[in-house]
Amino acid sequence: MPRMRQPARCGTIEAVSDLPPHLSERFLDAVALAAEVHGHDRRTGTEIPYLAHLLVVTGLVLEDGGDEDQGIAAMLHDAVEDGGGRPMLERIERSFGERVAAIVESCSDTLDSEAADPWIERKRRYLAHLPEVTDDAVLRVALADKVHNVRSIVRDYRQEGHQLWERFTQKTAREQLWYYGGLLAFFAERRPGPLTEDLWRAVGELAWLVACDDAQRQHTRRVWVDADLYTGQAPEGWIQTRSAAETIQLLEEFTVHELSLAAGPEAEAVIDWLIEQESAERDPWPAERLVFHGENAEERTTG
């Protein structure tokens, strides 16, 4: 996965645009339509009005330099998928123009409001579709949506713990991490910048919360060390950490029974720490409980 660029140093300011976007009566009309479609809806498993999500996503889009059309599309990005399918898309085009409708369409998993495809299948299609998107406006709105979604999951996970996943009938913590790992890999390559850095931080926190939760709930702890939550996701039953620091923290707090490392600096840092523990007259880590995965895994395991 491409490495994220580090945030700017303190004291530097990155200008997104010279002037804020002009918001006209069209924007207020979009807010009214969103209220019509989602006014009685709540975020899954909460009493938070669904409009709160739309307002936050719209704010992120405008803060990132989006114009009025993009702000309107952000406000209505779920209206087609959740509020009426193709007839709603046609209404959006009549009211707000082709550009807004095109953004909303690209941000929708499906145009059929009664589609019953499983969540995981819709997300596979969505991740496969993203590389075909050439319009940065679509990517901006989609990214803002994902940033707020994962932030909301992190906030609720801190408060509710493992029971959070009982809200979701079709998606597990493991599937969420796979999906957001795929999104992060895509946006890190195609749209680096402040919003992607926000996604990076939120996904990282979610991954760490899941790892800690898994470590507390499992008796046999097998830790898979790999920063890639998408193509490098841990096998079923393993706890995934994304860095040497996370791995060492788990090793210090829990009894870990097996380690699988992806070759690279993070793996070397974990191994150095294990050697230091042996030098400090602690029990050495059994070699047979340390394996490698990914490229050159067989060579590293037998070498």
C-alpha cells in the first residue's frame, strides 16, 4: 500500500482555495430535499438524526475546497440509494443539474432502492468501481463520506465496545477493516491530502481498537503484523496489528502464542525487541512460534 505523506509541520498552512464557495438558494433547496428524504431517519443503532451525517459530510466537502455543486451532491449523496432509486436521481438532475446528478450517481452503491445484495458484495463492486472514477468531485464527496463514517464507528466503538457490531446484521469488524483498508489504499494513491490523512488516522484507530478487543476476548492469541488491512488482512482468528509499536504493546500486555510478520522495518523492530527481552534474562521467544507471511515468507521462515 502506498505510504501516507506525513502531516505538515506546525506553522505551515496549506491553502485549499482563495475564496469560500458561494452558496445560493439551490443549496438551501438541497437541504430541504435531504430533510424530505431523510428527515425521520436515524443513524444505525442510535438516536442521531441522519441529517447530521449529511451536514458533516457537506461541511468536509466545502472545507476541502468543493464548490456549490459538490456541496449539494454531498448533501444528497445517499438520497438515491436510500430514498427512491432512479426516480430520485432523475428528480435531482431536474432540480440541480447533470453535474450534481452525476456525482450522486457515482457515490451510490446501487440505483435500485430495493436491491437486496449483501453488504460485502456491494462493497466489492464499489471498490472495483473506484479506479474507474476520473472526476475529482466524485472522489472528494466519496472521501468525505468515508471519513465521517469511520469516525462515527470509532466514536461508538469507544463507548460501546464489542457490542457495537451487533448493530450491523451484514458486516463484521473484520469486514469493516477490509473495506476501509481498501478505501485507504485507493485514496492514499489517488487523492493524497488532508482528508485522506484524516481517513488514515481514523482507520488506524479503528484497527487498533479491534486488535485490543480481540486480544481481550481470545484465549489463544495469534498476532499478524501487517499494515495492509486490505490485501494483507490477517486470516480468520488472528489479531492484526499494523506497526511494531502496536505489536510490542500487545506483547507487553497479553500472552501472545504466535507471531506472523511481513518482512520489512516493522518486523525487524519487533524481532529486535524480542532479542532485547532475551538479553534482559526473560524467557526467549520460541523460534517455532515466529513465522513470516507475504513476499519471501518461505525464505525468511526457513532461512
